[in-house]
Amino acid sequence: MTDSTIDPRLSSHALDEASQWKLIWYKFRRHRVAMVSLYVILAFYFVAAFAEFFQPFDPNDTSRRNVYHPPQMVKFIDSQEDGSWSFRPHVQDMRLKRDPLTLKASYSPDPGKKTYIKFFPKTETYYMAGFIPMNFKLIGAEGKRDRFFLFGADRLGRDMYSRVIAGTRISMSIGLVGVGLSLILGLMIGGVAGYFGGWFDTVSSRVIELTLAIPTIPIWLGLSAAIPPTMDPLARYFLITVILSLIGWTELARVVRGRFLAMRNEDFVVAARLDGAKPSRVIFRHMMPSLVSHIIASVSLAIPVMILAETSLSFLGLGLLPPSISWGVLLKEAQNIRSIAQAVWLFIPGIFVVIAVLALNFLGDGLRDAADPYAQESQ
Amino acid sequence: MAAYILRRVLWSVPFLFVVSLIAFAIIQAPPGDYLTTYAARLEAAGQQVNYARLETLRERFALDDPFLIQYQKWITNIIFHGDFGISFEFQQPVSELIGDRMLLSIVLATSTLLFTWAVALPIGIYSAVRQYTVGDYFISILGFLGLATPNFLLALALMYYGVVYLGADVTGLYSPEYANAPWSWAKFVDLLKHLIIPVIIVGTASTASLIRIMRANLLDELFKPYVTTARAKGLSEFKVLMKYPVRLALNPFVSTIGWAFPQIISGSTIVAVVLSLPTSDPLMLDALLSQDMYLAGAFILMLSVLSIIGMLVSDILLALVDPRIRYR
């Protein structure tokens, strides 16, 4: 591999001095799909962190007049009857009509009325992420009582757009927290097993094998069924992540164990050990630096698994429960055929699940390729 | 070979033991014992509580004894009498409730597995041999999408499509006229027709990952010198492929079947609930939601045993294709 295959703009000199992280970054940057995915994921987490700022309305605000309100298209050019036009984003209002005979509700466009969308509208003071006081949002309706529904409304007339944004926070973070917990378990168990070997290695390998052999969803369901439904939402959130990571750690532990096992007898590790370094120093000072990149790659591949798991559990009614909002909780609304036949837009959270999981998978693939110094250059 | 199979079968005994412990721990997990819950529910419903009967039940499940003794009573009853306890919800022995449903679960899981292999193998080979062609990219994109879509979403989308565009109900495993009919050839054909959609939905994720694995394995082998040699000897391209690299690439492929099986069982749970299939899963979910724990525990135990058997079968298959494993 010549230097120019990594990045022709770099002189070979710069490449020689580049740190391991820089090399990984150069290589990663060339993986175009992974780069796009990285931006997508960053955008998702940005929205998740500042969810309150992005949601135009209160996601729990019910409204009887807007039950199953269909999504409205945003139009940017506002043309008046006299032929003049201006740039002013707005949506066409819909009018609710009830069939006098069947009482079936249907919405039809109301040609005379428009709701204008305003950027950075003033609102009452709210606390973003729980502690930053704010008094404006990204977008909102111009009139105080006006509403618009970019993703439609659900069976209680709640704005799906705001709810999807609110769900982003819980769904994306449960992946992070869950993986964080499994990482701790996986690093400790896999590390000790790989470094010291012996009986602990045998036992933990068997445990990992066993955990991979049992079907996870029935076990997850069984464990979460034991959580009392009356529990505080925050406590439930943490218990669910604990349950998810109780099974999720095995994959990480396997990777860590494998790497430790392979590296234990490398010259530099043996040298450190012969110099009398304590195991903790050998592990953290000498072995960790060459492991971190791999661990990051496996972590980014473990997050989507967690997200899917939470979505599935909540969808079945055994994960998070309303009033918590996650993509799975939202999709539960789409569970019966009658409501989706009436309101297809209840599927929208599912699209976000797919995008997030897809992007995380590509990101993980890209990271894994970039982190492996021996990977063959493809093509 | 026989020795290997025997060793492998013996290995699954401790696995089965641990799995049964886990299942029992889940039964035990909700606070309070079931009889108290049960009595409370009866009282809440304004019904007479038969305390003498409760006392017999308490005795029968050893509810006042420590965990291990309760476990021992539960498991010996299962092994020696086929008695899984009683479902409080249905007031019937659990074993009567789960029989048919477990059978259908097994049918669904095995047919999904067969479908997965039948689809993943040729597509994986194609996509490796025609690397970087339109077909390969198309398959890769489909594969990634298949991995990222939760299968209940796929089930919902298909159901929506069925109801809105075809006017047909895709749920269930039998047509109404066969639901309670005795087994016959016509009923069997009807079951097969209804199986197709659940099998595709459940199998999507594992098919996608198996295609990727097959493709990667085959690509590792495809450019090795022995393939060139075979080609130089004048073998037809098809024979070159099938005789050498595919056989080698098959190895890691077969070993992934071990985890594909638990994954399929796991995935079918949600799909079965959405499509309301008469397999074990919807009843298990109901049992878990109403904390009918003996019923739920029996299902969890049986599904886990099923996937351990799946692992066992895949290990034996692996030993069949790879002699090195037999003599390890």
C-alpha cells in the first residue's frame, strides 16, 4: 500500500507522522456512505438533545377536533388572489366533515384558509434538555391557537411531528445508555477472560454461548413483564435498558475477549509484563490504545440492535409505556389494521427507525474497515 | 462421527438445565406469588374464593418453600409427568394449551430456516461472482434494508397492502373453514398457502445477513490460486465454482445457522403477534401481560429448548460438512 492510496493530498511526510486516530480518520473519510451516515446520525442526536426546540407543539397536547388529521404539505410560495406572490411557508387548512348518516369523519382541504409557519416564534418559557431556559422554538404557527400537522395526527389528535421528535430522544438515547451498560459488562468480562484465561475464560465463554443460544425476545419479554406497570417512567426506562444490556453484552464481550487473546502474546505486551508492569497497567496503558478503535466500531454496530430491541418491546406493550414517547410506543398505535387503514401516517416513526438503524449500520461498517490496519483496500 | 454427536448432545444437557432455571426465574420474577394474585383477582371480580383449593395448589407448587425446592418440583413434574402446571387465566393444565401451538411454532421456524437457506445461498453466490455489478448493488441495498427494517414493520406494511389493495386478510394460518376442521390434505395445503407470508417476513433479516456472509466468504476464496488452477484445467465455470470455492465458503455459513435459529424464533414472536398466527407467541404475550406465569414460563422454556435443539442440529450439520470439527 503506497501512501498515495490513502489520500493523495497528503505528502508522505505528513502521513508518516499522523497518529493512529488521524490515519483512521483519513481512511474513514474515503468511505462515502459511512460519511453520509455519520452526518445523519449526528443530526439525529442533535435533534434528540434539543428535542423541545424542534417540536412545534406539545407532543402530549390532545385535541378532539384533529383526530386522525392527515399530514399537510408545506408550500413555500404564497400567492394571493390578485396574482401577487411572496415567499411565506404555509400549509392549507383542512376542514373536518362528518357524514350525517355514518358519522364517519373525513378531512377535505379548506381553500380559503391557510396557516402560516413562522420561524423562531416566541413561546412561553420552557427548559430545553431540562435546564436551559428558552422562549422560542424552531418553527411554529403564526396564530397562537393555530396548528399544523406535517406528519398528521394520531387517534387523540396529537401532532405526530412533535411526537416523532420527542420519540427520537428516548429511542436514540436508549441505544447509547444500553450499549454503555453492555460495554462495561463486556469490557470487564471479556477483558478478564481474554487476558487471564483459565477457569474464568471457560465459564464466561460458556455463558456467552448460552446467551447466544436462547431466543432473546421471549426472555426480554419475560423480564420486562416482571416490571410493575405502575412504575415511574424514568425508572422503567432504566430497567428496560438494563434488561436490554443483560443480553446485549455478549457480543461485545466476545469481540473484546478475542482481541485480548490475540494480543496477549504480542512482543510489546510481553515486554511490558516482563518489565514488571501490573496487569492493570498492561491492560490500560499498553493494550487498550490498540483496542479502542475496534471497540468503538463494535459499539456503533451494537447501538442499532438496542434501538430495534426497544422498538420491538415497546411495540408489544412490554417496553416503555405511554406517557413515555419512543418510536416503539408510537408504532404501537399502528398495531391494529383498522387504524392504519384509516391513517397510514402512523407508519412514519417506522421510517425513522429504519433510517437510524441503516445509518448506524453503515457507520459501524465504515469504522470497522477504517480501524483495521490490515484491511485490504477494496477495488 | 457418532462419538462427536454423542459428545455434542451431552453438552446440551447443562445448557438445558440453565435455560430451565432462567425460565423458572422469570416465572418467579413478578412480585408476590400467583395464588395471592389469583385470589385477589377473584375477589376483585366478586367471585367466591375456594380457600381449600388454594391450599391444595399451594401445597402442589410448594409455594412456601425456597426457590430451589420449588424449581425442583416444577421441573420434575415437567420431565416425569409432562405437567407444566396450570394456567390461571384459562383454568386448564398448561400442557393442554400449548401442544398445538408449539407444533405450529416449530413448523414456522423450520420452514423459515429452510426458506432462508434456499434464498440466501444462491443469491449470496451470485452477488459474489458478479461483484460490483448492478445486480450485486441491488442485492446489497435490499440486504441492508432488510437488516434495518424491524420485521413487525414489514408485517404491518404487508397487512396494510393486503387490506387496502387486495381486500384480503393476510392474518392467521388457516382459512376460516379449516380453522377447526380435522387434519386433511386440503387443510395442509391451506396451511402452506398461509405460511408463505409469515415465512418471508420472519426470514428477511436472517436471509439478508446470510447473503452478506456468503458473499464475503466466497469473495475471500474466489481469487485464490487453486481456483485459477481449476479454471486452467479447463473445468466449466459452474463446476469450478461449485466444486471448490463454494464448498469452502459454505463452512462459516453453516456455523452461522446456529445463531440464525434462535434469531428466527425470536423474530417470529413479534410477527406472530402482529399477524395473529395461532402459534405459541401471541398466547405467550397474553400470558406475560396478564402474569399467567406458569403458562408464560412453559412457552419460554419450550422456545429456548427449541433453539438449543436448533443449535445442536446446526453443529451436527457443520461436523458433516467439515471433517476437521469431528476430530477436534
